[in-house]
Amino acid sequence: MTPIANSRTRPLFARQFWNFISQEQVHLQLALRYYSSSNGEELEADNVKKPRKSSNKSKTAKSMARLINSKPWSTELESSLSYLFHSVSKTTFFQVLRFIASPSKAFEFFNWASRNGFTHDSRSYFMMLEILGRNGNLNTARNFLFSIARRSNGSVKIEDKFFNSLLRNYGNAGLFNEAIKLFSLMKSTGVSPSVVTFNSLLLILLKRGRTNMAHSVFDEMRGTYGVTPDTYTFNILIRGFCKNSMVDEGFRFFKEMSRFNCDPDVVTYNSLVDGLCRAGKVRIAHNLVKGMVKKIKDLSPDVVTYTTLVRGYCMKREIDEALVVFEEMVSRGLKPNDITYNTLIKGLCEVQKFDKIKEILGEAVGVRGFVPDTCTYNTLMNAQCDAGNLDEALNMFKMMKELKIQPDSATYSVLIRSLCHRGDFERAEQLFDELFDEEILLRDDGCTPLVAAYNPMFEFLCKNGKTRKAERVFRQLIKKGTQDPPSYKTLIIGQCKEGTFEAGYELLLFMLRRDYVPDFETYELLINGFLQKDEPILAYKTLERMLKSSYLPRTSVFHSILSGLVKNDFARESASFVVLMIDRKIRQNMSLSTHTIRLLFDSGLRIKAFQIVELLYDNGYVVDMEELIGFIYQNGKLLDAHKMLSFCLEKGHNVDIDACNAVIEGLCKMKRSLEAFGLYYKLVEKGSHQQLNCLEGLRTALEAGGRSEEAKFVSKRMPNERQLTDI
């Protein structure tokens, strides 16, 4: 029976429980401080007796790095480096590169060394690529990779290891599409992927749940390139498929290992155990572990194996079985680690066996040297929040800080989420600011941040005009490679609400780069916002991405964007947009089409104008020819007006006779009587020449140009005086 009989007794037990933990924690902290202090003095004494010698090259490297780290890169810094260090050995160069804190400065140093006579080799190029990639400078790293051949004048061969480095860092950053493109580029440049390449790619694919693509890549690995998979390959496949709830497929790869002479190791079994536990088949997983011990002599379950089983039983709330596994683990001489204890404590919290937690912690802290860490506190705080004891959880948070235990993203997410649920957004916002200011999310230690945990805070900030604050934290989460599509939408809507549509569009691009598809509403909000702000180009770009996401907005949206493009004199963009509309079979608006052609002529893009007119007519659309020809003629573009009239007649359309008169007269004055006659001849063929009153001038011009036959043709069809009077 638990000591918590009802909700009224919980706060009392909580205080007693935390008092116990805090007392034990204080004793441990004091002991550790004493140990660290005394041990430090002994080490210091040892250092006095036996000073470590540092080579001259190492001293030079540290001096150079210190100088580079302390100043902004400039010509003055380069001069100082050249003056102090006349030549740089390979050993010194690599040491300096490691000591430089900033990747951008490391790159500057790399280039400076090259300009000052240092000859880079495969090793130095690879090291520079690693520094750029590991620190998130992925565009620079990519450009650098493809510049190595030029930089080295072809002396450095681009091997698979260079691509593997960038591929791995793309995967770490969650840039799935870029990783796939890089793999394709690698093959197209003639670099054969190795087993390391395929392992990296399979890891990226399965991490993103692309199981079908993983199958294809594995087949390509064996069939196309003849690369033999190793144990690491199978471990990636087994773990990846198990993580994607495809345990049977994981077992299929497990059985296939023997065909490639790959022996399963403890990692292989741990992946299968994990997959089975996630699928709720914990007893089968337990039997697999027992079979592993009997089947393979030199292979034994480790702490990870038993911890996974403990977690599996805890997830099913079979806490007694979890305790049996825990005891079995200890009896086999395996020492439970922090994760084991924290997993067991979490399971006990969920079934509210706080007395058992106290017992286990007492033994763990007192006998086995376990120190409750951030995860322990997070688990207990989460239990308090779930039990409705938020104030106790906040006290625990305060205690953590007093004991110098570093809170992590989970600590803040638990408290922020609970405060939001309670409606205490002011306190939640304070913790949210603290989370950002102290860069908690960017730390390498602690658990992987969960974006969804911050959604209530994102929603509150976005509804209250503080989207920028929400986005700052969201971008830190992105840097850690964590994703959550609903959060993107929350922030984009917030940006749109605040009128910062460009920032919303930037988030949309972030989302697409990470292979997430925004919904219809998100696209529509951005397009409407850009149109309201009179930013038709951005509306156009957003629409293009919307179409690529297989969404088709209303026809009126297309017309609104084209109207904005024409109004703002974006001639080329208007033309390409009309082409897009025709390709997508979007109904044209005659007025907008006419004004698009006018804009093209006005912008000197006459060839494009005629192309668009022809495209429109070929697809069953028309423009207001009378208005268009009048506009062209009034702007002094007589030859274009002539061409447009000829086009109309060829297409069988009626033309304005006054426009024809004006164009024929104008051509005659320009001494282009042959073109004038050509237009007249088309009118004769159509039977529309009787109304012309420019024929005398045309005949005269033809005679003056030596075109007697054409002049006779005109004369025969000229009306007599009576007809002229009638006209």
C-alpha cells in the first residue's frame, strides 16, 4: 500500500519525500566537493613535482590560436601572424586549427596559411571540412567540398570520406533533402559510396521514417555498387525498422546477418529488445534476452539490455516485473546506471509507489553511489505536476539550483507546460525567457528537447503579439535537430497576425527544407498577407511552393496575384505567371491578360509579349485587341501594331478598321509600303478592305517604291467617287 491514500495527504508526503532526497543530496554534494578538492590538491602537487613539458610547436600553436581568438580577423591580424610566425609546420597548423574557437576564423586561418606558402593536403582539407560541418556551417562546408579540386589544382582526390563527413552532418542537422541531394551528387561526380556512406545514409533515412527508401538504398548498396554490409549496417537497419514500429522487418534483417558473415553483438540484441518493448511485447523481449545468454557464449546482456526491459515493463505498468528484472541485473554483477535508476523511478512514479522510490533511492545513494541528477529531478517534478502539486515541483526546481544541479530542457518544459495549464502565463513566460537567455536548449548535455512540450507557450505568445520571442526559442530547438510541424504553423499564423509575413515565409521555407508539408490554411494566410502588403512577388513564390505541395487555390487567388504583379510593373514575372496559369489550366481574365501584354510592350519585352499572346490564343483565350493595338500604336510602335493586326487576321478575328487605316498610313510614311500592302492584302482576303480610306496613299507609296504590280492591285479595288461618297 502506498503512503499516499488520497490527494489531501500528497503534499505532506511530498514534503517528507523531498526532505529525504535533499538531505541525501546535500551529503553527497559535500562529499563530492571534499573529494574533488583534496584530489585536486594531490594532482596539483603531482604537477609541481613532475611538470609536463610542452613542445615548442605546441607553444607556437597555442600562441597563434590565442592571438586569433582574441581579435577580429583583419589585415592587421594577418600582418601580425606573418610577422610573428614566418613559417607554419604541418604539426603546428593542425594544432592551431584545433585550438581556434570560431569556425569562421578557422576557415580564415586555413586560407591565410594557403596564401602564405602552406601546402594543404587531403588531411588538412578533411579537417577543415569537419570543423565547418560539425559547427553547423553547412552551406560553407558544401561550397568548400566542391572547391577542393580547384584549390588544390587537382592534387587532392575527393574521396568518399569527404562526402561521408558532410552527409553525416546534414543528418545531424535534420536536413534530409540536402543529404539525399549530396548522395546523388557524390555518385554523379564519380565517387563510389563506401559502406560508411551507405551506413550514414541509412541512418538518416530511418531516422526520418523513410523505410521504403532505406530498402531501396540497401538494395542499391549490394546490387549496384557491390558493397558488403557490415554489422554496423545491420544494427542501423534493425534499430531503424524497430524504431519505426516494424519489428518483424527488424527480425528479417537479423536473420539475414549470417548470410553476410556478420555476427550479432549486444547492440543488435538491444535494438530488437527495444523494438519488442516499444511494441508492448516485453515478455517476448525478456525471453530473447534469456535465449541470447544460452545461444552465444561470449555474448551477455549489458546494462542497456536490462534497462530497456525495465522500461518496457514500466511502460506496461507491470512494475513488479520491472523490479524482478532490476534484481536479476544486480545479481548478475551489473551495476545499474543513472538511466536505469531514472527509468525505474519514473515507472514507480506513474503507479505512485513513492515508498518504493524512497527505498530504492536510499539504497542507490547510500550503497551504490548513485547521485540523483537532472533526469531524476525531472521525473519526480513531472510526477508532482501530474498529481496537481505544481508548487512542490517549483520548490524542487529551486532546490535543484541551490544544489548546483543543472536544469535541462525537460525541466523547463515540464514546468512551463504545467504553468500554462494552470493559466499562470506570467510565471511561464519568465521561465521561457530564462530558457532562451541561458541557452539551455543548445547545450550538448541533457535530454533531447521536445518541441511539442512548448506548444502551449508558443500559442500564448503568438496570440499576444510576442511571436518573435516564441520564434527565438523555436530556432534554438531547430538547431538541436528537433522538429514539430504544428509548431511551425502556430508561429507562421502568429507572424501573419502581427503583419510580419516575410518572417512567416522564412519559417515556411525552413519547414519545406526539413521535408514537412504546410497545410492549405498556412499557405493561404501567407498569400493573402503578401497581397494585402502589396508584395506580389512573395505571394507568387508562396503560390509556387503551394502548388508543389499539391494544393490548388481558388482561381481568384491567381487573378489577385497577377493583378498585383501587373500593377507593380513586374513584367517578366507577370508573363511567367500567365504561363503558370495556362499550364495549370486556370481560367484567364481578359482584362488582366491584356494589361500583362501592354506591360511587356511597355517594358521593351516585345518578343515575350507576342509569345504570350500566341500562347493565350492557342489555349482558347483572347485579349482586348482593339485596346492593345491602340496602345501599341499610340506608343509609336508601328511595326508591332502591324504584326499584331496581322496575327489577328491570321487567327480569323475581326479588327478595327480605323486602326488598320492608321497603321497602313504610318507604314507608308515610313517608306515601308510592302508591309502596308501585306496588311491590306490580308484585309482583302477577309473581305474587310472596302471601308479603308487610306488606299490612295497606299497606291502612291507603292508606285514611289517601284511596286507597280501591287499598285495596280490596289487601284482595281479602290472605290469610285460614288462609293467614296457613300463611305
